[in-house]
Amino acid sequence: MTKLTADVQANADLFFTESKETHVVYGLCNEEGDWLSVDSSEFEESEVMPFWSTEADAKFHCVEEWAEFQPAQLPLDVFVQDWMITLSEEGVLVGLNWNQELEGAEMEPQEVAKQYL
């Protein structure tokens, strides 16, 4: 059962709390090794890569147009130290704990990384 709600900020806060406890995050990756990124719903001409703090919440989204994807675990240190730098350089936003309606925070990678300092 998901803890995610319609409260986007609470879901983002939960992302940081849970990932700090478990030291992992989950993105969606297909068999070719391509990670899911989609057009931002908040910012024109921006891409966002969604991540979740639990595998179950990530797996929930592996249906319909995302059926080819599976949850992929990233160690928190790799997520913060490597991925946030790369996503920032590529101008890709970070989606945090999107709920069942695909609603969620979209943050700049450097802002995400600051939450772990």
C-alpha cells in the first residue's frame, strides 16, 4: 500500500525521509538500459526523470505506456553525487515520488542534492 497522497510536498518530503533511511532510490529503466524521462508538466521544453523512495511505488507506474520499464535501484550516494551532476548538466529535472495520478514535485537536481547535505 502506498503512502503517497495528493499532497505533492508531503510526497517529496517522504522521498527525502525514506531515502535517507534506506540509502536507495528507484527509477524506471528498460531492458536496453534506458531510464525513463518525460516532458515536464510544470516547465515548458524541460524533461523530468522521476524517482521514488520505494520499489513498490516505482513499480506501480510500470503499466500502459511505461510497461517496458521496471524499477531499478540506485544507491543514494550514486544518485546524489553522480546522477544529480549529470542531470543538472543535461538540464533534466528530478521528479520526486509521483503519485498514482503522476502528480509530484519537479526539482532542479542541485536543489535535490542540497537536501542530503
